[in-house]
Amino acid sequence: MKDMYLYYPLLASVYSFSVKGYETFFLPHRKKKKRGIEMKRIVQQSVVSAFVIGLVVWIASLLVPFSYIDWSFFIGLGLSVIFFLFNSSGGPTSKGVNYAAALSVFQRQEEEELKTDVGGVFFGSVLYTLVSFITMIFVYF
């Protein structure tokens, strides 16, 4: 099995399949991710989190005197931005912090690219924002 890796370039040129396909074909002990099940879980989390956000904002509108229709879009937009910023690394925020750190120690810092790892809650807040925006348009126009 170990000798197979020595002949990979030859095998790849003859059979012309990708590295990922090669590993999956010759190494059956590695399991493939079940994308359908994971996507279904993310969709379920999105719908549930959008419902929970809507319920929390509605209860807050009953407790604090503000109109649900007027503020639901802006609250959803703010939550979407907050969830995006807390689930990302790199980008302009990290550049500013790295710049301040580089000035204090007189050393150049490496810059990171913007990477996000958003999940069902972020997509739920975006879904809530879109639904509240469409509702706001229908109510006022």
C-alpha cells in the first residue's frame, strides 16, 4: 500500500483522476463526507434560528414599546453582520490589530486573508433579514 504513493504520478497520468479521487479510490478506510445530510442539517438550523430570532424580536417588541415591522429588518441586518464578524478571521479588523501590534514591537506582522466559517445560525439570520425586508416592503408599499 505504501509503494502505491511512489507511482502516483504515473497512475495519475494514465488514469487521469484527481488526488482526492485517487485517495478515495485506493484508500477505502477514509470516509467521504455526506454532503446531503450536512446540507439538510444546515437548512434545518437556518429555519429554526430564523424562527427563534423572529420570536425573540417579537417578544422584545411586546416588552419594549417599538414596532415589530419597523425594526425587524434592521435588527436582522445587525445580527447578520455581528454573526459574520464573530465567525470570521482575517480581513480589515485583523489588519488594524496587526498594524497596532507591529508599531508597538517594531516588527512586521503577517497579514491574514479573510476566512469565514459561517453556519446555520448566520444563514438563519440572513433568512430572517430577507423575510422581514420583504414583509416591510409589502406593508409600506
